[in-house]
Amino acid sequence: MAQRLGRVAYFAVFLALGVAYYEFLGPGPTPSEKPENIAWYRPAGLALTMDSAWLAPLQRIAAKVEQARHEGRFEVRGLIPLGLFALPPLVLTGIGFLLFGSGLARSAALTLGLTLSAFSYYGWLDPETWQDYSWRWPAVLLSTSAYVSVFALAPCLVGAARRRSRGLQALAAVGFVGSIYFLSTEVTGTNPELQWNLSPWPTLTLYGFLLVGLVLGVVHGAAGAGILVGGMAPTFARKALTAAIATGVAALLRPIPFAGSGAVDYAVLVLPAATLALAGGRRTSGASAAIPFLVSALLIVGSIELGRWQGEYFLAKSRNEVAPVVIAALERYQKDFGHYPDDLQNLVPDYLPAIPHARVGWIPAPDQDLMYTYLGESFLLEFPGVVWVQCAYSPAMVAAEGDEKERASATAGGEQEILAPAWSCESKPPQLW
């Protein structure tokens, strides 16, 4: 009973610290708002505004960091407030790992630790991002931290799930794969309600899935391969073979998360894989120890790649099938009237029975429709895609006079230079990392 109360008290303290960090480090009211009129759930932003002698040095550092960021410089002193405020949640996370043997409890502790560490960074060193996205930014940081924690501790969670019923295992697997697939297909980088039409949610898919998730998936898979093969070797050669296999598999799987081939890319995969393989195979070796790592890798990499494939399929369909129908109708309209329509609805019903929708995800949304901008002698047809991709099409047009780059790349057409029709995106987005 006392042990259970101690664990409840641990998370109560951690959550209280989270509320304090949210209130203290979050951005305060904008210049047009009065502090007493902001909603109760809005943070007060005391870190950078409170008149306190002990905070003054940190506030001066934060101001210098902001100036350096605008000038494209790195201010090393920014690590001081970051370290001071990230230390308590990281210490609490370490205590949680000592208190709990459960993978779920450790994942929760790591999630809170990563989230509050991120609060420490954005509260002191980049408050503008938090200000721009308001409540969405803490939600994005919490979600990203939760997935990163599950990815990192996946072998432990898989090992615990193996002791449960088959039904519960299947339910957990469907929830894990389904959530990643859903987010990978529905999250876009656009939101007309926010500044610059940018949404913060692709932070989860770009960094949480396509970078950290794939890296940890490859590391787990390589470690599992090392444990499996190393367990077949004689005792005196087991460690060497385990590390060698993990290193080789991690290097072989490098193209999954990384498009480049730099030394850092290899080190990020190889060193953790070899270390994890040696640690994971220290007590037991062979299939029983390797299965949690191999299953974790399959679930993580498979889920992320499935979601990426679906998102790229939607993007290609919109670019190569849906948009060309509208473009052809626009060109027919221009041929008949000598100019493009000022609105897509002018194409209905003579040129199109209805304006088709871009296929961005499974759930339709108004901000995912085709966006048309009339430019007089030209137009711009756009639609959003997953992973920050924004596709735009422009028809053939006369190159602007004095624009040497455009004129040099244009096709000669009598006395005028004509620019060929162009897309701003490819059918398949490039690998980002």
C-alpha cells in the first residue's frame, strides 16, 4: 500500500511541476491584451517578465539569445537557463526509472521529462514559437514526447505485452499501428487559422516519426539481430559477434531514416545499436532476448513506413489525377474567353460537373480543398500534402522582363520568353533526413 501511495505521489509531484512550468515558462499576454483579462488556462509568462533579482541574469541571457537567433548566430550562454530548468524534470525522470519496473510507468515518466525539458527550451530561448501556436504547441510537444518515449522503451513494452493475453496484444498493436497511420495521413503543414497558414502538428510526424522513430526502430532491429546471432556463438566470442552484427545491420539499414551517408548518420545508428545489443544480451541471449527488439523494430518502422506510403499515395493522386482535370478545364475556359476565370466555380457546369477535391487524407476538411488564385494572365492552383508539402501549379506564362534567371531558363517563343508549366512539388516527396 505504501509503495502504491509513493508512486501516486511521484506522478502528482511531476504533474504539479508540469503545471508550474506551463504557467511560468509559457508566453504571457500579447501587447494588445491585459493580463487580468486572459483566460485562466493561459500561461502568465512570468519567466521573461517577472521583476525578480534572481531571474534578471537569466532574462538578460534570454534577450541575447533572441537577438543572436535573429542574426543567425548561436548564443552558447542560452544553455544556462535551459540546463537549470531542464535539470529538475530529468532528475525526476531518473527517479521514476528507479521506482518503476513497468514499461508503461517508465514511458509516462520519460514523456513528462522530455515535455518539461522542451518547455524549458521554448519558454526561455524561443518563446515566439509558443506564442504563435498558443495551446497547440504544448499539445504538440506532449504528443511528440509520448511517441518518442514509447519508441525508446518499445522492447520493454513488447516484453510486458508478451505476458498478456493474445487479445490484449492484438488490441495494443492495432492501437499503436493505427494511431501512427492515422496521424501520418491526416497531419498537414497548413492551417489557415494560424499565422503564415502554418500548423505545428507536422513536428510530430517529421521529428517524432520520420526522424526519431525510424532511428530508434533501426537501432532496435539492429540490436535484436546482434543478440540473436551473437547468442549462437561460443561464450568467448559472444560479445564481439553481438556488437559486430548489430553494427553491420545498423549500417546496412541506414537508408531507412537517412538519405545522406555522412559519418554522423552512421554514428547515430551504429553506436546505440551496438551498446543496446551488448546490454540486452548480457543476461540472456538468443531468440527469447532478441524477440522484443525485433518485434519493436517491425512495429515502429512498419507503422511509420505504411503511413508515409499512404500519404505519398494521396499526394501523387491529387497531383497527377485530380489537379490535371481542373487544369484542363481552366485551359479550355481560357481558350474560349481569352482569360482565366476569377473563381473555380465559374467552371461549373459547362466545363466541370463539380470541382473535385484534393485527396490529402481520409478525413475531408475545408483547408484541404484545391486553392485557386487568379493572376490575370495566369493562375496558381494549390493543395496541401502531408509532411509540410504544399503543391502549387502555374501554367505557361511570359517571363518577366529583367528577370535574367527566368529568361535564361525559358523557352524562346518569338519576341517573348515563355516559361513552361511547372509544379512546385514532385509526385514523391524527397526524403527529409
